[in-house]
Amino acid sequence: MSDSLRFMLDGELIELDRVEPTRTVLQFLREDLLRVGSKEGCAEGDCGACTVVIAELVGDVLEYRAVNACIQFLPTLDGKALFTVESLKAADGSLHPVQQSMVDYHGSQCGFCTPGFIMSMFALYKNNPAPTRAEIDDALSGNLCRCTGYRPIIEACMHMYDYPAPQASDAQLLEQLRGLQRQQGMSLELEQARYYAPSTVDELASLYQQNPHARILAGGTDVGLWVTKQLRELPLIIYLGNVAQLKQISRRDGAIEIGAAVTLNDAFDEIAGQYPELAEMCRRFASVPVRNAGTLVGNVANGSPIGDSMPALMVLDTRVKLRQGSTVREMALADLYLDYMKNALQAGEFIEAIEIPAREEAILLRCYKLSKRFDQDISAVCMAVAMRLDGDRVADIRIALGGMAAIPKRAALAEACLRGETWDETAVRNAMQQLEQDFAPLSDMRASASYRGRAAGNLLYRFFLETRPQQPLGAQAVNVFAVTG
């Protein structure tokens, strides 16, 4: 028997009995509710014109997150509250401070992107009472504008706190959402399409073992594109987002375990706390709305050759915890990927969590990203290196790259060439030659094979310059470059 989908919108309960599992929030808003403030620009989570804000009950507090409505499936709103640009105006018609600031500082021209910017600003307003300029830039990283040049929009962000705060309180919404929380899993059925949202790991494992052909859904930042761009049918979906155990981050003896439903933003905050050298990589991974919806384990499970998280996780010796029914096994992340979009997962098996070991003493860690844009761009090459020196000799080194070939992987030949050797010019030059044998680079719209091969070698050489015992090159721990050739 199918359950009803229930969520809050503008203080009212929305209850839907017949829901297509892959219907997007944007389609529902524009086509069913005729709320046309949210726009469709790209339908793939890049432009931000569709941005909405979701409020979710986390313990006893509300968590507000800006997300892309164009790739967020409607059933994932169950038990949450939805805010659109139409939600912000007060009952007397007065504008919200973020809207009034946008008007007063001339942040809108053609207006197409404006509702999306407003909602990203609203999420920032709710979460951060005194953001820095860098935090404002991050909050707007998922919104594109072709008119303003961004200066007036940033000014509007900086001054939106100057206006009287709205009188509305979160207390009523808190009570409403408490009443919507389910004690057990939910299911939706419409014709031949089915959607399951289990509430426990055991229920999830049983469901997936019985239905190994099902599509597991976490944040939907990749799966959503299968529907909006590839027009794929997904007759059976199992959603992870209601499993509380999978939304947890735990520490044990310095190791970090991140559950399969932990968002990228939450996971990256934890990782950067222990590995500040990776903070810039985390910041430059997609955009805030994408990181608010997507999950780190989802990125790992997807196994895209251009997934920026995998090289960094590989050099940290990350392990994956796999679950099939009641059986649990572990393996090194570096062993998970077999070929393009092929991995070592068995039928009905999923990644329950990943574990990042405790930080090694005296580790030298770097992560480099080459891309055509500074914000929200796919890597042409992403390299991560972790090394431990014993005096001037390489006691251990791990090198991993993404964007190079069919899968993200370790550079085994280059690593072997360096272990036990003196960390000097000769050693790194030899390793650069071995690196050419580790990968067969591809050519695509982002870079040619020759560019990728040469860039990878140069990044390894840069790592040497930054970490050589004598006269190391002064540089930030993580660098993001623009491809100019």
C-alpha cells in the first residue's frame, strides 16, 4: 500500500497521494502549483536559477539548505519544509530583507536568475548572521548571472542584514515538522514506478538484497541528470536519506567514519578539520547547493573518473564498508574501481560508510585541481599526494589522480620508483617518467591527452618543489589553477 508524501510549504501541509518518484521539485512547483518564480535554466544543477531552500529537522533544530530544485526528486521532501521565492514576502506584502537589499542595491537586471540568487541569499541569511566576503562568494557559487557582473549582488548580500529582521519564528515550523516525522519507512507507488525510503540500515539492506536491480538514491545530484538529461526511466528507487544511522559521522581513535547519507558539506567540514590541506579542494568541489544535496559516499559509489574526492581519499588510505544483507566486508577504496563505471560491488551490495584513518605523523599532503574555471568546474586533472619522509628519504608515498583516464586510481609505478629513494631532483624526474606509464590519458573537451600527461608530471614536480628538504617553494597547501592552453 502506498503512503502519502507530506511536507510543509508556507506554513501549510502539502499531502500528495499519487506521486511520480522521479518528478522533480521544480516540475511540481511550476506545473502543479504554478509557482513560476523558480526558473529552469540548465536542468542539471549548474546555473542555480531553480534554487529553493529546504528546512529539515536535525535533532531539535532546523537546518536550512539551498538546493537545486531541477534535480531534487519530489518524494525526498517528505517530512521537511520547502521555501521558494514566493515564500519570503510577508503577509502585509513587505519584502524579506534579502529581497529588499537586492532591490536597493540593483542586484537584478533581466531577472531570470534573481529568484535563485534570492534563495541562496536566504539560506545564508538563516545560517550565518555575519558572513565574510569569502563566505558570501561560496554561498553564491551555485548561481550564475549573465547581466550584473556580480558586484551589486554581492553588495546586496553584504547589506541584507541592515534591514529589520522578520518577526517570523521557527518555533511553529519545528512543531509542524516534529509531527511529520515517521517512525518507520515509507513507500510510494504510481503505476509501475516504486519508491522506498527505509528508516533503518537493516531495512535498506533487506530491500536492496531482494531488489538488486533497484537504483539507490542519495543526494540525486548525478541520478537527477539521468532523468532530466538522459530521460531514463527509474522504475524502482531506494532512498537513503531517511536512514538516521547513515547520516552520522563518528570518530574512533582519530579515524573518521562517514555514513552513506552524510552530505558533501558536512563530510568536507569534518575532513578539513583533520586535514586542512584539503580545505580548498572541498571548497572548490561543485557548489554549495550541490554539496548540500549530494553525499560523499554517493560520489565514491558513482566512481566517475572526474570525481575530485577520490584521489584525496585514496592517498589517505580510505577504506569502504560494504553491506549485502547482513554481510559486511571492507576493502581499500583504491581497489573498488575496476574499469569505467565498473566496480567491485556485488549484486545487492552497497557502500554503508567510508573510513578515513587517523592522520599519520609528519605527513606531507597536497591536492591540486586543474580546471578552466575557478568555481564549479570539472577537473581536467586532479592530483593528490601524501608522503612521509625519513630524513631526506621517501619512507612512503601515495599518488592518485582523477580526470586522467577511465577510473581514478593510484600511480603505482611512480610510487614504487620513489619509495626508499632520496627526495631530490633525480628521483622526482624518474617518477615523472614512470607516471607516463601509470596512465593512458584521454582527450576530451576539457583537455587533450598530451596536456593531461604533461600536466600530471608537472604537478608532481610542483609537489617536490613545495616539499623538498632544502629551500621548499612557498605555496598554499592546495592550489586551484585555470587551464590556459
